[in-house]
Amino acid sequence: MVLELIPDLLMNLTQVNTVVLLAVFLVFIVLAYKIFQALIKAFIVGVIAATFPVVANLMGMNVPLTLSSVMWFAIFGVAAYLMYATLSGGAKIAGIVMRPFRGLFAKKPVQKIIIKEKESSNKS
């Protein structure tokens, strides 16, 4: 049943406006690139976190150098990075959403009134 839908889908794609198809393709490429960047960063953080037990032992700390402890640090490092990336992305999205409302909540500058004394009163 699913395989029967594929030719119908391909026939409908030929009827789609070329500009819309190009726009969807470009969005797909950008999202794929962003996801690839995030995966590479998560991998690098995992490798760095996995080396922590080795560095800690070299510094004199008593951290067991077993495969399970190295894997635990790697997984914990990747999880911490993904949580940071999620919160950071959420903050960026919230900033973009709230940008139109900044004018409503902005404090208006207080005008300072400076009274200048007359020069003649200073000379007297």
C-alpha cells in the first residue's frame, strides 16, 4: 500500500511549482547542514569529555579508568552539550519572537534638567 503511494507522490511533484520546490530544497539543505554541525560539535564534546578520566588521573585524582567510566563521561558530556545547545537555541528564538515587543517594555530615558547659574552671580 505504501509502495503504491510513491508513484502517485512522484507524479504530484511534477505538478508542483518549481519555485516552491526550490525553496523547500534550500530549506532542507540549510537544516541538514545545521544538524550536521550540531552532530560534529556533539562528537567533539564527547571525545573531550571521554578524555577527562585520563587527565584527572594524570593530575592525581582517583578516577577509575574503566571503559564504563570513560563512556559515562562521554555520554554525560554529550548530554550536557545538547542541553546547552537546546537552551541556547530556545533563548535565541525567544529573543527573535520578543523583538517586536521591545519598544513596549523599554524604559524611557529620564531627562535631566540642569539649571545653569548666571555667570554674573558667580562673579559677585
